[in-house]
Amino acid sequence: MLIDLYELGYADPVATISSDDVDSLYALPLESGDRDTVYVEEVYVEEVHGGAMSWLMVSLLGSLAWRRRFMNKK
């Protein structure tokens, strides 16, 4: 890590400090780990089931089909 201090009106740095000068700057984390937001990837599984017909609906459709069959024969 290298820190340069500039002053208004001067083109060059006024003061410089680096990890070569101070050991505490070596491997210094740039972000705080306790402030990071933890992202948990959630997987959504949508189960799609085919429609089920009740026995009442099956018998109604069967009777309509049977009726059409015999009504068309006349």
C-alpha cells in the first residue's frame, strides 16, 4: 500500500508512506469484513403438476361422449 499526501498548489506529493516504511501497512485490508453484506443464493424450485380431474368430472365427460355417440346414430 502506498499513501501520497498532496497539498493544493503543489504538483508533487508533500509526504509519502508505504508498506516498505511501516510494517502495519503490509497486507492491510482495504474493506472491513464485518460491513460486507452476505448474499445467500436462494434456489426456487417450482413444481408444476398436471391437472387432476375428479371422478364427477370424468363421469360427466364420459356421459356426454356416450350421449353424443348414440345421438349421432339416430
